[in-house]
Amino acid sequence: MWKLPFRTPLVRGVAATSSLVTPSRAIHGEMRHTNTDTDNTRIPWDFTTASYEKIHNEILPKFPRGKRISATIPLLHLAQQQQGGYIPVTAMYKIAKICEVPPMHVFETVTFYSMFNRHPVGKYHIQFCRTTPCMLCGSDDLMEKTKAYLNIDMHGTTADGLITMGESECLGACVNAPMLVVSDYSNPPHYSYDYLEDLTWESLKQLIEDLRSGKPYKKGPQRPDRKVSMPAGGRTSIFFKEPPAPYCRDIDAKPEEKK
């Protein structure tokens, strides 16, 4: 893959100052695969017997033989759960073979979606939503504080291998911004994916300490006065217990006489 050199943008013929250049942000880091001692094309990989039972009894029967390409995402999820949080490159080749597609199709899918990891992660993978509503509600500040608190960089893992920090695109609970998701790979192949919303620095620190101590953590909205996505503090406009019946005119009423 060719990589174009970075060039400073020009503004009316004058090189833009550093204040006009926004640092690039990537949810995956480097897109290209680099062979390592623990993840390269020479290391054999296969699904377990239990995974194959799920593939042949639950996943593939949902799709016609000529449409197995649609099984790519379910198989990637299954491989990641089996591997304990990431998808090695040889697993991608295996999935391409099962789905009867070129390996490039699987590579493109893995690098597009932020829920797929191509490198080992900690037992808990926390990913902050980085899109506009969460950004406006302070997600950038929470990410910076978390990096300092855990002493890691973005996409880094703590020294004890417990927590990996990452970013994600919109997680779909914008009314409860800022938010993050915790992927729990502490007991593979068992896996959970939990949203935490209405985050503050105090609730975020509590989450980290709960993960460190192995305690259950509070899922969903962290505000005590919010239930799911309802307005914080209770109802604000609809106070009746039952909505009134829709208006219906009296069809037996005589029309009013015109004056």
C-alpha cells in the first residue's frame, strides 16, 4: 500500500500555521498489517470445535451458499471472542476461506469497524465515543485525564495487561453524552459489551477502580436522576399518568347556523 507524504496545507499561497492544522485521529492507528512474533502469516490458526459447531449450526444456515459474504461480520466477532479480544491475520484468511471471498474483503471489514481489534488488548477494552455530542460534553478532557491516570497513550495497555484504552465512532446514546463502552474479554470465549453514559471524571475513576478490583461496575447512565434515556430529573412536559383519548367531533351534532 502506497502512503502519500504529509504536506502542510497552503492558504492563499502561504503555508498554514500550526494553529490551522488539526492533528489527525485514527481509531485503529496504522491500517497496514506488520508481522510480529505473535501475529504473522506463519502462525497457524483455526476455530475451536465449539466455534465450528456455532458456525455450521447457527451462523452459516442464515445465508444462502452464494451469499456467505454476509457471514463475515458474525465470524469476525466469533474469532475475536475466541482469541480473547483481537483478530490475528491468519484468522482473517480462515474467515475468507469459509465465506468464499477474497481475503481483501475481510481486511477491509476489519479495518473499517472500530469494534474489531487487530492487536492484543487488555482484559478490559474501554473505548470512548469521540464524535460531536460527546466531544461537546467533555469527552476529550475525560480521555486526557484517563491517559494520565492509567499512564498510557491512546490505544495503549496498562503494564499489568488489565485495561486497554481506545476510541470509537458514535455509540448511539448521544442524549446521554459523554459515554464509552467496556468490552470484557476477561473470561474468553465469554464476552460482554456494556455502555456507560453521563460520564464524569468521578464516575470514570470509579469504573477504573472497579475493573482493577474485579467488582461489578454500574452500567448505563451514571446519573442517579436518569433512567435510560429519559430526561434527567424526571418528566419535564408529559405529567399525566395516561394520555387523553384523541379528539373526535360529535357526528350527531347539528352544524352551526351561519350568521
